[in-house]
Amino acid sequence: MKPRAIIFGDPDKKNAAEAVKYFRGFSSDRVDIVFDSFGGSSIDGLLPDADIAFTFGGDGTLLSAASHLSSLGIPVVGVNAGRLGFLAEFSIEEIETFFDDVLEKKLPIEKRMLLRCKVYSKGLEKFNRLAVNEVAVMAGKPFRMIELLIEVEGEFLADPRSDGLIISTPTGSTAYNLSAGGPILSSALEAMVITPVSCQSLSFRPVVIPPDYRVCILPMKINRGTWVTLDGQASCSIKKHDCIEVTRAKSTFNVVSNPMRTYWNTLSDKLHWAKKPRYSETT
């Protein structure tokens, strides 16, 4: 019996569509495609049971797929047809080379920690979604600083005035968290990072906390456009006295790793991490 596969991506993106066409050429007789975003399938409910999933696009495509695929508990292969490709580790040529190993589950699979974000208004749940990278509370229009009270495990942590707040996973530590001055965490770790965005107080630095801690964010002073966004994908508007609860999700996002790269290779190659300055030649 052939493995059942899901193909996920944006059919309107030319590079992704071309990569899928190439993929079908060498895979059609080796897998049974049960869902294909590029073949007319649309997500209007639960995805069918499958053994493996392939995403075609950039990191955004992989993040978008996560909320749909994590519940299946199957390995996901990210094929980079976008720009950066930090999470989408494989080129289409590499997938062809390692295709049998992928199907036979001989390649390493990383179980990436997810966050569960719930928003409560007057005690009623109004939002509930998963995040791979981060949960971010953004100031929004008219872009004045906001004041958020942060509790960890029911204990007061801080109530900074800032442009926002980021709760990140190790996977997301190299994304928005890093841009805001947060630390890089190995993807093999399980932890959360609390990082302020342009905080008025220079003494509030990023904090790393255990993965099973419950974080509660209470908006004390916000803008009419303040909102919470997950991975830049899902979002929810926030009102004063809402409660934003962030916890570790029960499920994981299982990503197939490229054996030709390591996490540290990717940091260096994609983000130019710890690269030396380019010195001009002297005569």
C-alpha cells in the first residue's frame, strides 16, 4: 500500500506551482495523494488521514499549514519555493534525492513545540488558535504605546509600556523575537521567551521561562486597533480587560529535517549569524 500524502501550498504562487509539477513527475507512482491544494482541494473542514505532508512555498506557507497539519501528528516536509526558506529546508531537487528516505521515515524528525493562545472577553472565550513561532500583541492604530500587565503562573511579572509583546517558541526565536532583541534558542529546547517590543523601560529585558508555564496578558491601556497575531497568520482584536492566555499546546508540529543541513548551518547561511564584517582590501 502506497503512503498517503498531502500537498499543501498556494496555487497562485508560480514558483510553488512549478515545484509541485516537478514533484508530481517523480512521485505520482510512489504515493497516494489524498489532498492537493494545487489540484483543486480546499480546506473547508478536517483534512483526510495521511502518512506525510509536503508544503510548497516559503516559511509562511509552512506556518499556515501548521494549524491544519499539527492535529494529524504526521511528519511535514517543507519544500522551499519562496525567498528565505528557514523552516522550509528542502529544495525540490533535494526532495527528489531523499524521497525514498522520506517515505521510509529514515530522516530525522523534529517535534517542534507549539503555543496555544486563547482570548477571553468578560469570561467568554472568543479566540483559540495555535502558533508555531510566536504570539504577538501589537499596539495597532493610532500606534501609541500600550500598557500590558503580564502574569506568569498567576504571579505578577511586569506591566511595561511598549509597542507590544512577543511570546515565542524556540522555533520562533529566530523570527520576530530575534528582530526585537530576543535570544536565539536551539530548536531542540522546550521553552518560551517573553520579549517586549520597543519597551519604554530599558531594564525590561527578554525572559526565558519553562514551557509548561501559563502566561496571562491583561491589556490595561491600549489603542482602538490593538490586536494579537499568531505567526502573522491568525489575529484577533483586543479590548481593555480582555485576557490573553498563552500556554504550551498539547500537540507538536513534526518537521522533517534536511540531513544536508544543521540548525547552525541554517543560522549562518540564511541569517548570516556571527558572520565577520566584510573588510575592504588594503593595498
